[in-house]
Amino acid sequence: MNPAATENAYLPKIAVLDRVVDEIAEVKTFYWRFEDPAEQAAFKKFRPGQFAQVSLFGTGEFPASLPPSPTEAETFFTIRTVGSCTAALHALKPGDKFAVRGPYGNGFPMEDYYGKDLVFVAGGIGLIPLRSCIIYALAHRDKYKKIQIYYGAKSPKDLMYLQNLHEWEKGAGVEFNLTVDRADATWKGHVGVVGSLFKKPGVQVPVENTVAFVCGPPVMFRFVIKDLQALGFHDGQIVSTLERYMKCGVGKCGHCCIGVAYVCVDGPVFTYEQIQKLGEDI
Amino acid sequence: MRACILHRDDVLKIVDLLRQQGYEVVAPFFGRGRDTRFDNVTDENRGQIQIHLPNPYHPPKRFVMLQIERLFNIQQNNGQIQIEPTYREPKRAIFGIRSCDIAGIWHLDRFFLGREFRDIYYEKRRKNLFLVNVVCTDPERDIGEECFCVCADTGPAARDHFDLQLMDLGDGEFMVVAGTPAGEAMFTDPIFRKGTDAHIAKRRAVLDVARKSFKPSTTSWFSAAVRYVSQGKVAEKTWEEIGNRCLECGGCSYVCPACTCFTVSDRRVGPDEVERVRMWDACALGGFTRMAGGHNPRKAVHDRRNRRFFRKLSHYFIQRELSMACVGCGRCAAVCHGDIGMPSVVEMIRRAAAETEKT
Ligand SMILES: Cc1cc2nc3c(=O)[nH]c(=O)nc-3n(C[C@H](O)[C@H](O)[C@H](O)COP(=O)(O)OP(=O)(O)OC[C@H]3O[C@@H](n4cnc5c(N)ncnc54)[C@H](O)[C@@H]3O)c2cc1C
Ligand code: FES
């Protein structure tokens, strides 16, 4: 029987914060692990694109994507402070305890994409959920054909996961394209919105047998969808993750519904084709 | 399933038997004014339990889905955290629950116990719950202005999901049907007598009369409304009209026997102690979908009203739970100040459809 059937689905397990790394303004990466190694081992079976519920007792609980790939050793969150819970997490110091439950949601069906070209398009902190898939795809490099990454940030100061960006820039078997909306004195790279990278000289976006992953703020999402459609992508070839106010993460509280979908259990990953059929605006 | 006959004077002995078996029994009473309510049965009030009375506004849902429920007690000491789940699972019986509310609990069962995750708090309480259904047969006292269980196909006599079902046959006799082994086990008591074919014929006749006692209300258009909502054929303008009349009080959700939404919140109860509680929530309320940063995907009130009726009436969700989130009790119609309870909404959808068909 599914263990979820007998367990308390709302019960978070104790986690310990190991270290904190600054990413960009207001965004930090929190490396953590479960206090109970058995819990950690069970959790590590998550899929790219899934999320977890993070508890700061006395403040509350919030959903957070899982930016690590299950192929990596460490578990971590990358979180922007926007309100009470995220601020409470940012206030923690290494060694402090909090609690986590999950993983939840459908995640990206990475096995279904074997043999395909993968195009990742990330805007701003949209790179958080996509990081997991990118690392996963590179760890299973022989399973996929071309891998292209298009990442856009507001300014050079807003680029996150710098170490990964360096690896992808130099790495074999991955075409990496970076842009910023506004350059500064030090910037020598491309300037413009992320979709403008598709028209950069030398760039050739594969379409035929391709899956395009798109994550970013709503405006970026709308424009990139148009750009991809213009390149010939069908709506079923475009996948993304949706974000909703979530309380339970397990399909019971009703907060995350969009049309016919409970984002927490039916999503957060949807194809653009599915998104249009939800019956409610995103 | 088995049936027995019970004398009118022995009906409340079911309550006594349940109490002897250790059940906390709740039953319907008249309130101080014209209201009615479910309350705990005590030695003092036992004689005032009502068999025929208007169904209380506040549905018995709150005995399985608590209005405010503590999920965990959390102790935080010297950097250590201890989380203790807190379950409340009394052995409880609801006496006098109406067929619509039986359908409501069945919907909660489908929702909280179905699919990938089960709600263990609900499950523990539900396992200890005994349901004594009373069929609405008295047109004066049982059947309200807004009742439409006949259209929602949940009443007047529930077909299933009760432990015992009582039906007043008139002439001082009740027919008792057992819906579960636990219900049937009650029949060993000598108050239950064997029925005859005449009783069965009487039951049929009483039900026929009861069915005809409902207002031939606009909700007979209910199934057509289900089709219109499911197929997205209700015009945006109609939703706007409905939304304009919503006062965003959330009352419809609070009296609904089939609404399931809740929110979760932490509260400090001591210097080192926190409780995580959940409480009923309502999609009518503006903050329901508001996200961090202030973005609210369902800003306009009509989006949220659309949401409520889509969730309740669309085929998609009926199939998802194999039960409908509207049971025809009519409470939303009785509490809504804007007159957009389910029967009115069905009527507004009907009129809008009639107009478009004319043009
Ligand atoms: C699947 C998923 C994955 C996510 N992944 C990430 C991630 O990897 N990294 C990340 O940084 N973020 C992520 N988020 C977003 C993150 O969950 C939110 O930023 C977080 O929930 C904010 O919580 P908070 O307690 O800090 O904010 P809160 O204090 O809850 O609220 C912030 C704002 O929300 C509004 N608000 C909320 N509730 C109410 C209310 N009841 N009444 C009035 N106003 C209210 C207010 O405007 C307030 O300013 C993800 C979200 C989802 C759904
Ligand atoms: S977050 Fe509670 S239902 Fe999805």
C-alpha cells in the first residue's frame, strides 16, 4: 500500500540547516538535511520539478521548489524573502532546526523526454525549479540529444547559481546563452529580454523533437510562449510550473485550485496545452 | 440491509442505547428562538430531542470536520523541536441527521479519504462516527422553503451511508433500516419488531407524499445547470451578475455540508510552545488565493463565485470524487443576503440560457 495512505500527511519532519549561501539580493540558498537519515534517504527519491512544504513553527508553512537534482548529494532550497515565513527562514543560522515535508507534486516526466532535444528558458528566479532538471539532464547526458539553456536576469547582479552558470558556459554537450535586461560597466555579454537570445547570430533552436521548459515571471512567460510558438513549437511541447497560494500541498485545503486542477497534486508541472484547458486564467 | 419496526415511544431509546454503548450523542433541538441546532444529549435535555423540525442552519459537518482543529503541538526547547500530532476522535453518534447531510458526509468521505493522500484526522474521527438518519416526511416541520434534495438526488430518503435510518410511517410507528453491520447489531434489542408487507407498502406511500411536498422550485433545472457549467456555457456576464450580488461574507461555505476548504495557521500558546491549527476557509473571501507579493489570480469577486459553482456543479469534479459537492439542503439560499444561494444561481443560469436561446 502507498505509505501516504497511513501516514499523517500534514506532519513535517525535523530538518537541520547546514549552511547558507547568498545568491542575489533577498535570495539565499539554504543547505539542509533531515535529522533522521532514513527520512533523508526516503526524501532523496524526489523528481525534478517537485516541491516541499517548509515549516517555521510559530510563523507557518510555505511551499518551496527543490532546486537540487536527485542525482546530487545535498538537499537545499533557494528562497526569496517576501513575507513572514520566508523571512523566518532567512533569520535561521547554521545548526538551527526547522521542519520539512514532501516531496509533493508531479514533477517533470524526465524519462518521457529520453531521446529528445531539451531547451531550458529561465527568467529571474524561474531558474530555481529548472536548475533541478538541467542538472538531472546533464547527469543523464546520453539519454538526451541537444541541451540548450537560455537564462535571462534583470542585471548582472541578478544572476544566480554563478558556479553552475560557469560550468554550463564551459561545459561540453550544453549550449548556454545568457542575457541581462540592463547591462552595467563590466558586462560584455548579450543585452535584451531572454526571448531575444533565440535570434542571436549562431543560435539555432531545435524544434522538431524538442521539449521547451519555461519558468519565470508572468510577463516573461507570456512573451517567451509567443516566441516559441513563432519558432514552430506546439503547446504540448512547452512545459512549465505554476505557482499558487498553498496551505496543505496534498490536495485537501483547496487553496491552490486553478479551474479543474489542484496545482499541488495535479501540478505544479503542466504543459502549455494543459494550462490552456484548465478553465481559469493562470 | 435489514428493516424493523419501532414504536414512536421507543424512538429515543435508540439514543439511550447508543449512550449506554459509550457514544457521545448529538441530536437536534429547538433553540431559544425559531432556530434549531444540533447539541450534545445529556440526561437533562434528552426529553427535548426533536424528530420533526427544520434542519439546523449549522450542519452536523462540524462533528467530523472540526471548525477549528489543532493538528500539532510543537515544543521548542534549547534548539530542539518536538512535534506531537493531536487527534480528537471521540466515539460519537449523530441522531436525527437528514438525508442531505448524510450525502454531505459521504462527500467529505470521498474527498478526505480518497485519492493519493488521506486526511488521517478526518479518518480517525469518521471511524468512530455512528449516523442515525431521519427521513424528512413531515411537509410542515421537516421540509423547508429552500430544500431541493429531490433535484440533487440525495433525498428525502438517503439510499446509503447511514448506520440506521428512521422513517415516520404515521400511526405511531417508525420503519428502521440498517445500512451497516453496526446498525444491524442494534436490532438485537427487543424494542425493534419485525415488519410486515403492509409496513413496506406504507413506507412507499409515505415517501411518495414526501416527494410531492417539495416546492416545484426552479432547481428542477439543476441537472441542466450542471451541464451548462460543465461545458463552460455560462456567459461571463452571468457570472458578473452573480458576483455583483456577493457580499463576500463566506456564509455559504460555513453552512455548506459539503464545503471542504480550510486554512492552516500557527499560534503561540506558551513561551516554548506553538500549536498548528486548521480552520474552515471560504473561496468567497478575498484572501483565499492571494499570494506572496500581493498578486491575486482571482481578484474579481465574480471569479471567486464562478469558482464556487464550478467546483460544486461541474462534471469534472463530480467524476473526480464520484459525488457532488452540493447536496440540495438549501442552506446557502437561506443565509445569503445577496440571494445567490444555489437555487437562485440555477435560476439565473436558466434565465440567461433562455435569453441566449431566444436571440
Ligand atoms: C510550488 C511552489 C514552489 C515555490 N518555490 C519557491 C522557491 O523555490 N523559492 C521561493 O523563494 N519561493 C517559492 N515559492 C513561493 C513561496 O512559496 C512564497 O514566496 C511563500 O509562500 C511566501 O510565504 P511568506 O510566509 O514569506 O509570505 P506571507 O507572509 O504568507 O505573505 C506574503 C504576502 O502574501 C499576502 N498574504 C498571504 N496570506 C494573506 C492573508 N491571509 N491575508 C492577507 N494577505 C495575505 C500578503 O500580500 C503578504 O505580503 C513557491 C511557491 C509554490 C506554490
Ligand atoms: S495546497 Fe492545499 S489543496 Fe493544494
